[in-house]
Amino acid sequence: MSTTYSTTYKVEDGRTLSATFADRNDRDGFEVSLGMYRVNLGPITEAVFRQYVERFKGEWTELDT
């Protein structure tokens, strides 16, 4: 059995996206980085979300809202 770590985030247009990571540190780094981006640079778009998921070796999906 493999453990995965996931998180969800509501992006600028109101959709909720989910990201899954194989490592807890990648998930935590992803969450911290998104928070810092939002505070310093503005709203999180889908493109930004996807860029950070890729940077932290995760996979993303869109959840039904």
C-alpha cells in the first residue's frame, strides 16, 4: 500500500483543484509556496496552481464543484 498526500485549493475563477503528492514534504512545500505566492503576487490561477504542482512532483485534478 502506498501513502499519498493530497490538498485542495480554490483557484481565482472559483473552481476547486486537487493535488496529490507521493511525499508529505512536497505537499507541505507546495502549500507554503502557494500561500507565499498569494500574499506577494496575487490570486492563484489554474496556471499557477499547475506550475507549483509540477515543481513539487505532484499530480492535479479538478474536483466537481
